[in-house]
Amino acid sequence: MVLFVDDEPSILSALRRLFRPEGYRILVAESGRAALELLAAEPVDLVVSDMRMPEMDGAAFLEQVRLRWPDLVRILLTGYSDIGSTIAAINRGEIHRYIAKPWEDRDLLLCVRDALERRSLERENRALQRLSQAQNQELKELNAQLESRVKARTQELEQVNGMLETSFASLEENFLLSIDVFSGLMELRQDGMAGYSRQVADLARRMAKHVVTPTHANSIEHSGLGQDVYVAGLLHEIGKLGFPDELLRKPVSVMTGDEVLRFRRHTLHAESALLPLGRIQRAARFIRSQHERFDGKGFPDGLAGTDIPLGAQLLGLSSDFFAAQSGRLSEKRYSTSEAQSLILGGTGTRYAKAVVEAFQKALQDEPIQEVSDRRILPNELAAGMVLARDLRSPQGTLLLAAGFVFDAHFVRHVREFSSREGVSFELYVKLSSPVAGGASKTANSTTIEP
């Protein structure tokens, strides 16, 4: 509701005509005293008062309004040229706005509309504050009552989270072990160095720790990069499973045209085979793009520069490094230093400079050796010992994973295998690691019988 106060009836009529179409409820008064009586009887949201009125001028009237109804929005209409009187009205009545006569209808409408919106917002804010105070008091009382329950529940959730984290870590470990085992099985079909895919995967993962590029630094692509590129390295030749033995053992440099075409499709076959496994979809993308080149002359998609996934660039360089040494690239088997020179020579064409720099840093990494590891022979193995490093066959196949706890059955099994096959091998165990409560990791470890 809006109250207009002016001693001139024509002005009040003009204001009524202006504001009635806006849907406001309008009250009018021809003096400050009459306006005060109306305010005492009616709930009003906004007062618009003239400055010059007999008996009580606008400044005195609005001052009374401020004292008795401080929440009302107050607007002054003034045609009085004395700026001092206007300032006094502003100070005494603490008005929201003042508008000079004659007014612009549009300006006056906007002024009233803004003032009413402000009044509405202030009401809502006070209501929300009262509600918030009441709710805060209720919450304070509830918190006092529920504090002990929350503490107990928190402890319970922490225990559950700990169990879930342990379970997830175990699943993740077994997942990687399964991929490692599968990688070793693939290599049984191939001639060459034992554990070839694992070497590619390990170098690519070490490179991921060092690589820094303007495009990828601190980006989401770095999240989990080392793990995904390691998985991609273990499986980077899975697309060759369908190759005949002759093609599988043939260096790329001596392949026929049809053989090269078939070879170039192996990354596509690998991606198609791995995509249903949601956990390794990014690794599958790395495998697809491992033969792309920084200059865009690679395959299968002809990607160039940073369009090539960073993990694929790491995987491609690592694979080329070991392929050069194993005879997979050409009939000549490069020495380690020659293979390094080959990689450096491809900087800017085959490989991004940052990736090559990460390769050089990764080669300088010193392997971490646990001082508690002890090297033993099979006949020295005893129940309760903990395997400190992965145990692999001469072909590179994973036999037992690090952390495996030997029981009497497996001790006997390892000794019989060594005796039966006439194979002499060494194990690394952690004698300082106790077996808590006789617990064994054998149930959660992936193994392959020798």
C-alpha cells in the first residue's frame, strides 16, 4: 500500500491516476497530520510526501514517520529551490529518495517500484533471519543431544571406510596383477627378451613422473597417468595375438606391404578388445595412438602435436626404445646407447621435446632397494617369509607377486619345482615383516603354477 501526502488536491489526483494502473492500493492525505492518522490505522509500505505543506512540512512529517514507523520507505517530492531545506529533510527523515517537481512519470514509477521491492526484500530478510535464529537454536539443542551419537557414528564410518579402502586397494592390486599375468602369457608366443612388455610399461610409468608440458601440466590428463600408462604398456601388443608366428617374429623394416597393413591395424584391434573394460578405457586409447608421431606422420589417425594423448606419446617412445634393442623395428638389434641416440634423433619429429626430456630423466632414476630385503635360494625358504619382489619365470611371466606370504604348502611347492626342473633361481624376502595373527596374503594374490 502506498500513501501520497500533498496539500494540493490536483497533485494527489495526478498521482492517483499515475499509479492506479500499476495495481497498487492508494491512500492520499492533504496534510501531515491527516497522514499520521492514516498510518496509525492502515498498514502502509511506502510514503511519498511533498516538501512544502502548511502546519507540518515534509521534513517534519517524514521525521515523525521515521520515529514511529522506521521500517516504512520514505520518498520526498520537492519543488522547493532551497537546497538546505532538502538536505534537512534528508537528514531528519532519512528518506529513501527525493524527486524534484515537476516529476517525470517514468522516473517516479521506477522509484516507487524500486522502493517497494526494497521494502519486500527487507521483510523477507527479517523473516528469514527470525527463521534462521529459531532454526539455529533448534539445531544447537539437537547438536547437544546428538553429539555422542554423531561421534559414535563417525567412528563406525571411519572403520567402514578403512575396510572399503583396504578392499579397494586389494582389488586394484589383483587387477594389476591379472594384467601383468596376462601380459606374460602373451609373451610366451614371442621370441625376445623376457618381460618385454613389463619393461616398456615400467619405463613409461617412470617417464610419467617427470613429464611436464605447457599443455598438460597440472591438467586432468595427469591424474592417474602413471597407472594408466603402465597398464597400457603391459597390454600394448595385445592386438598382435592374431598374428601368425612368422609375422609376429618379423621386424617391421622387412615386412611386405600387406604385412605392414596388417601390422598397422593391431592397435585398432587392441582398442576394440579392451574398450568393454571400463576401468582401462584410457589405457586402450593410449594403445591405439602409440604409433602416432609428433609431426603427424604416424598411424592410425595421423594425429600431431598435443592432439596425441600424452600417455600415448610416453608409451610410443618407451616401446620404440625397447623395440630397437629387441629387433622388433629392424633386423639390427641396437645397443642401449644406440637406442638412446635413436630416440634423441627423433625429437621434434617422432617425439615431443618434453617427452624426450622425461625419457632422459627416467633413465637416470635409481631403483629403490629395500635394505630389509634378503636374497635366498629355494632351499632356504621357510613358512612365514614375505616375498619382497615379484617372482618371475625366466620368460618374464609373473609367478608370485611381491607381498605374498609363504605357507608350508607353497614352500614345498617352490622347492619341488626347483628340484624337478633343475632350475636355480633366487628370491627376495622380507624377514623383518611379521605375519600378524598368522594372516596370509595367499588368498588375495594372483599366482601361476610354475
